[in-house]
Amino acid sequence: MKLEISLHAALGACLVTGLSIAAAADSVVAHVGERTVTAKAVSQRIEKTPAAHIQSLSEGSTDSPAKVVLDRLVIPELLGALEAERRGLEKTPRVADRVREILRQAADRAVRAETIAKEPATPAQVQEYFEANRSKYEQPLRIRIWRILVDDEASAKKLIEEAKAQNRPAKWSDLAREHSLDKATHMRQGDLGFVRADGSTDSPRVRAEPALFRAAEGVKNGEIVSEPVPEAGKFAVIWRRGSLPPSKRTLAQESNAIKELLERQRVDAASDALIEALRKQYVKDEKPELLDTLPDKLFGDKLPRPRPAVSVNLPPAMRKPEAGPDGNR
């Protein structure tokens, strides 16, 4: 049985209360209490119902798929709604909360549609953002460096021998805690992060000597540099823990993601402005101090959910790094 049939062909063959149903979208195909069901409503229900489900409902029936959807989905749902109203279920806290959430989501969708329709992100704005944030999309080779800094070359060579003998992060961590003069990193394996050739890192507060990068560049991921590296009158022991290869994304590759990001920012701003305006109009006499009387056990161990991040395609520079031989990144 073909499920992809036109509305005219599907509804034109149906019979409800003995009358032929016109296929026009605004034609009324059924009455359920005081409600009316139009051909358009049935069409919309067909569009959002999986074809496999319609096929399952149609098994053993000689009716058209459209009439099956009307009789076995649309009408039963309306009858259920009528019975819920008769029982006053829409006034119960659980149902009321659900209705309120559905309305809020509908309002969010309306704000998004209105905002994007009014001010879509233009190609010029997308290009401007790309140019202003080019460093996100174009990155040179970056090397993850762990470094132990000591006073003299002899101590550095001894540490290299000890680290190579076991070649385990746990042993390196112990050596860094015990010997490294860099107190900013000695408790975290001497981790400098991902270092570029000029000594800059992904953290604005951390810079490394370019000589460390050059030394790490000469070995593979997961290897310890065999010789101490002079650093500002002291000596560094270097372990290359991983790397991020050079990357260069084009405007064409990132255009859709940037457009989505810019429009999401505008939608968020419009939503915040609307909420603030509605708050001033409707919220009165707030007394949050009364909430202090609520017992802590009401909240249990639940933590507030963080706001989801914007869903965009991250450039390679912001993705997971290449792993070293032991699986570390």
C-alpha cells in the first residue's frame, strides 16, 4: 500500500457520517464535540506520523491511510482530550505544568522565527565574524608539552634517565612535584598545555620559551626529549605528550556554522529583552526571602542543569587533539 499519496486522493475516497469529503484543505472532515477536524489537520498529522506506524495501523483495513489516521489517531486523541476536560484534569498541577512548558516552548519558537525573519545573518556579517576570529579557524602546529624545570644540567639529565626508565605519567608526576622549580605547574605534571612555535599557548596567562617547542618538535608524540633544554638560566626536561596538526578552515567551510551562531546570539538577545519587558509588566511583590524557610530536603542532591551550548560545527583547532602512543592527549 502506497503511503505517499496526495491529500486529494486520500481524503477524496473517505466517507464520514455517510458524506463524501472534499479534499480542500479547509474542508471539515469530522466533528468531535464542539471541535471540527479539517482535511489540513489530517494532512499535518500524516506528515508528522512515521510511515511505518501508519502502515501498522492500516493492516487488515480496506480504508485509505488518510481515513485510518483520522479514525485511529486524530479522533481518539480529541475524544481523550474531551474526557480529560470533563474530569477537570487540565487543572491538576502536573498537567498545568506540562501545558505551561508547551506554551513556553511555542513562544521560544515564535521569538526565534520572528527574530531570524526580521534580521537574518547576512553573508557580509558572516565574513566579518570569520575575519575577526580567524585565529579560531587557522592554527599552526601545537605541541602538548610537560616540562620539569631544574637549576642545573646534571640534575636535568638524571631526571631524563629516571623518567625514561619507567616512561609512565605517574612517575613523571612524582618527579615534577618533587623537583620542578615552576610552582605554577609542578602539581599538574608541569603541563604547559598546547604550545605554538612562538611560545604562546591556548591560555593567555601561560607562555613558554620557543626553545621548548623546537626541542619537542624534534621527537614524536609520547617521547621524552633526550637532552636538557636551556631555559632562562635553568634547564628543562621535556615530554611531548601529544600534538594538534596545522589546520586552516575556509569561510565556505564555516559559513553555515557562523550564520547559526550569529542568529542564535540574536535570538538569545531578543528572548532576554522580551523576558525583561514581561517581568517589568507582570512580576510584582517578589519576596524571595520567604524561600529560605523551605527545608533543604526538598532539593535533595539535584543540581541545576547548565544551559545547553549553542550547537555549531567546531573548527578543527577546537576539536580533540591527536593522542599519543599511550592514549594520552
